[in-house]
Amino acid sequence: MLLFLLVISNFILLGFLISEMKSAITGNVAQDRITANVTRVIDGDTLDITLNNITQRIRMLGINTPELKQPYHDEAMNFLKKYENKTIEIEDKGKDKYSRTLAYIYYQNNLINSEILKQGLANLYVYDKDENYEELEKAEEYARNNNIGLWKKSENHGCIDIINLKHNEGGERCTNREQLVLLNSCPAMNVLIKDDANHIEDISISPGIFTENFSCIWNDEGDSLYIRDESGLVLFYRY
């Protein structure tokens, strides 16, 4: 009987220790986040916060939302505006070249960067994969598989096939040697062509083979090609 009680006591102690370890781990994660108030939304992936009575501009990591006057710009901005005047948590990941703070933002422990992707209001935009990459990737995949927002297919979806995208300019950048070759099996159409970083080209594609050179658009390490017309997504390609 005494041995049984000792065994039970050890199990209880072990459970307590595990619980304490989990709390400690959670505490460490929470300590990596900074609590701040959202004062103003600039667009779908940029906002101002107030921290210690100082305003900081935040550029959300891992995503790109549409530029002004592009489809779903207003929807993305309005989605983020829901968090104005609310308290959020921030994972500060440093500064960009514009002195904005690059960050993941959380509201009630939900990663908002991921939520915007899941609503189809942004595309994945990642240079270095980190601990949040898998969640972001799955969120974009959900929107894409369900034709949500930016992923809504055009009536011309399937009309254009990609024959070749030459993104390597032979060791030199910005030499106008990137080349895109497409096959259009539909009538002539006006489309927007963009990459993950929102380099946007407005072009007209005639029936048959389309070939055009570009400069300083697609990254050699990996990027995406999006082709849209006025009714939705015509083609998506990622390498």
C-alpha cells in the first residue's frame, strides 16, 4: 500500500513539473512579444502603433497586400482596420530599408499576418523561412484552394499557359534579360502581371505566343507569377 502511494505521489509530482515547464516555455514566448496599441492603418500590410507614447510604423512580415487602386486593396485595408484602437502583440524582427519595424502581429493570440492570407487578401512574400512560415503557407494555400479573394478564378482561367519564365539574367541584375513566354489560346486580353513583391506590369496579350523581356522583377532564389484580368486570376505559377 505504501509503495502504491509513493508511485501515485511521484506521478502527481511529475505532472506538476511538466505543467511548470510548459508555463515557463509559454512565458518565454510571451516575453518575445511587445504589447502596443494600433493607432492607424496605412494599408493592408502596414500600420502605426503607439509604444511608450512613441509612434512606430509596422510592416507586417510574410505577406504582400494589393497596392492602391489594385483589386482587393480596399478589402485588405478594411480587414486590418478592425484592429485600430485595439491592443495587439508584436514580434519585432528588425527594420527594413524604410526604417519600418518588420513584425508579426497577434490579436488574442491569433497571428494576423496569417489571417489576412487566409481571407485571400494577400499573397505570401517571404525571403527567409522562419518559425511562422508553415502557418503562413497553409493559410495562403487554404485561400487558393477555395478561390477566395485574390484567388478567385477569372472566366479566362486556363486560357494562358506558361511556356518559359527565364528569371536568371546570367549573373547580372537589371539587364533586361528576364524573359516571359506565354501561349494565349483566347482572344486578346488586357492583364496585370506581377510578382510576389508587387512589381506590376499592365500589358495586352494577343492570341498565340507572347514573348516579352523584363528587368529586375523575378528573384533567382524563388518568386511567383500572377496574371489577372478584370474578372480574376488567369494564371498562377511559383518556382
